[in-house]
Amino acid sequence: MSLLLTRRRTAAAVLTAALLVPLAACGNDGSDTEKDSAASAGPSGSAPASGAPAAELTVLAAASLTDVFKEAGAAYEKENPGTKVTFSFAGSQELAAQVKQGAPADALVTADTKTMDGLSAETGSPTVIAKNRLVIAVGEGNPEKVGSLKDLADTKLKVVLAAPEVPVGRYSKQILDAQKIEVKPVSQEPNVRAVLSKVELGEADAGLVYKTDAATATDKVDAIDIPDAENAVASYPAATLKASKHSEAAAAFVAWLSTPAAQKILQGAGFQQP
């Protein structure tokens, strides 16, 4: 009897060991799970620095941001692999119309708070990311010897302004009215880049543009500074769009615009701190 009992105990031990082997192979003490987590987190198991989700974003932006946002977008994509940022530039009033018409986009940056405030039903809470000031753009070498805002009242001078419904056009009217200067523009343009282009091409002797826009064409135009007491400050608010299909990624991009990295790019282009 004792021999039989011993054999039964031996068989049970063998069977138990056989059952435990596949379980150990499957579980592997959790090491496979840890490897999968490390692989998904990136090199050395570290998470992406920004934590922004990958997405293809469309950002509607004021025309005066054309050059600097191309640089900023490239920097953001480099910091966030897998994210693509596409910009659509136009006058702020045009961008507002696009938003109201339901154009597919994820974020909006305007050149004034008034336009953004009018879209409160379509946007998240805006944040001012930069500021700007106006200058008088004249032909290279300033052939007409323009020295101040008062000179723009000369009827012999071909002056071009942005339309009054455009932020830069509204700022222009504001500073001219404040100085009681009457200007009869030869044309009123849909955005600041159109004003700059007229001066660049010699189709206008002078025009009021943002300081940052004049800085993009120093080989073709000169910028005449306007004293702060006679100038206007343009604010650039950024906000997500409620209709965005990538709300989390859009919010991450808008937040990034206020970071030191983004501010360095903006201020390098001549924009002022918000």
C-alpha cells in the first residue's frame, strides 16, 4: 500500500509541474507586457516630450502670420513626430467668414480680438499669443521722402490702405483719425500682404502695414516708424474651433504657441510679447 501511495504522489507532482510550464511561458513574469509598453513609449521607454496626439491639423491664420507660422509649423512638427500642420492664410475677416460657413479646420488665429470675439460660439477660449505695431511702408530708399503720418495726407502721394473691415485697415483708420489726418487711398486691400505688395511693386508710394510684414521685404521697401503715442497695438488671439475633429491635438498646438520655443520664433520675426 505504501508503494502505491508513493507512486500516486509522484504522478500528481509530475502533472502539476507540466501544467505550470505553459502558464509560466505565457506570463513570463510580465516581461513581455513591459517590453510592449516600452516599445510604444518610444526610445528608452520615454514618452514623447510634448504629449501631443498625432493628427493632421488645419489652422486658419491671419495673413500677417504667413512667414513666421511656416517656421513655427515646421518646428512644431519636428517636436511632435506624426503631426502635420497645414495653414490657410487670409485676412481675419475672410477667416471669420470661413468659420461661420463651416470650413473644416481645427484652430484659428486672428490679427485682432474683435474678430475673434465675434466667433465665440464657434471657438474655445482664446489666448493672445503675440502683439504687433504699424509702420509706414515706402519704396526702397523712400523716394517720396515720407517722414510721418501727416505726410500721407499729401494728395500727390499714392497711398494704399487695407479695407476698414480688415484688422490692419481698422487700426490704420484708428491712428489716422486720432491724429485728425485725412487720407484718400488709391485702393483699399483685403489684407495686409496685399497692401505691402502694392508698395513693393511700385503701384503705391506708401501704405500702412504691420512692422513684421515690412520686415519680410527689406530688399524692396523701407519702414518708417510711427511713434508709440500715435500708433496702435494689434493683438493676435488663438483658439481651437469647436467643430474640429482633432480637438485634443488642436488644443495642444494652441497651447504650444505660448511656450518659450514658439515665442522665440515669433519675437525673432519682430512680434512683441503678448
